[in-house]
Amino acid sequence: MGTIAENIAQIRANMAQAARQAGREETQILLCAASKMNDAARVREAIAGGVDCCGENRVQELVEKRALGAYEGRPLHFIGHLQTNKVKFVVGVVDLIESVDREELLACVDRQARKLGIVQDILLEVNIGLEQSKSGFTAEQVPQIADRIAEFPNVRLRGLMAIPPVSEHPGGNRRYFAEMRNLFVDISAKKGDNRNVDILSMGMSDDYTDAILEGSTMVRIGTAIFGKRNYNV
């Protein structure tokens, strides 16, 4: 792998090619740097390299790196599993919570936002592959929750996020991405005071071009930007 800046440049080129192939403008797709296990200096390198936003999976990392000014100049997203007892460290701090995966969490985010007197932007996480190891709403539940979003006036529904099953074959996830696109189109047709659906976050280092071909508006890239993480440290 090259430097972080070189990696981002290559990813941008791949994104642009996929966008053209899909008949879309490359400016329609955002690049989110998934910076789990990368320190503040490396996050700043990614920002200097031209990512559109930064995404953190872990609350503790987010708090620590934010205190060091890691995310200055770019929007900050929370993209990992969020426990209800950690909501107070995220609501009002991040620009977007991408991983609202259950109604209990949705209600908790709404309550915390109400305490702060704000409206928190969120995405609903969809377990599109119905994997037992993953959390998230089912595709059938999403329209129902979206139709009830007015019950949670201190959140704003901006769209959907998904992590499909790992595919052993190139292009194997495209059917899941296509299902997500259809779901996204369905729920984006309706508008409301706290419902402005314009983000479809799907695609990671191994499959982001396929996700773009199927309609993703935001890809979350970690390994292809920063290199493989060492989980043994």
C-alpha cells in the first residue's frame, strides 16, 4: 500500500469510474474514512488527503481522538454498535449516527437529543442479510419505523446504512446492495418534519465499487485507506 494520501487518491479514482459506469456523478458519493484503531495523526492525514467525513466505531476512541482535534475540518459520524448507556457521549457530538439498529436505541437517542434541545441526524441500520451475528432492522421493519419517525421528534431520519454478508465471490453482494437501494427509494418518497431521506451508506474496502454501481451515496472505507488493522496489539 502507498501513503494514506495515495490510497485515498486511488479510491477516489475507483469511485469515479464506478460512478461513471452507473451513469452518476462522482460528486454524488461521499467518502467516509472508517478510522477505527488509527490514531489522531493518521486521521488528520486522511482529512488532508481529501476524505469527506470520518467515522468511528468505538465511543472511547471517538472521545479520545476528538479531544486531540483529530476530526477538525470534517463531519464526524458514529458508525459502530452503540450501547444505550453510551448515547450521551455521541448525541450532539457527531453529525450523524449511522448505526441506529433497534427501536430502543432510537428512543434513547431521541430522549438525549431532547435534553440537549437539538435534533440529531440518524440513519437506520438494516440487517439486509438477516445474519444472526449482526444487529439491525429487517427490511420489512424499515418502512414501519420510517412511517413512525414523527414519534421521535428530536431525531431526523436521513437514510439507511447496511453491512451485507461477506461474499466469497466478486460481485456477490450486489443483490443485497440492490435490495437496499429499493428500500431507500421507497422510504425517500415520503417527506416529513423530521424525515429527509438522502443518504444510503453502504460499501466498504472490499465492495465499495459494487455498492456505488447499485446506488450508494456514501462508502465507509478503513483498510483501503489506512492498511490492515492489527487486532493483536
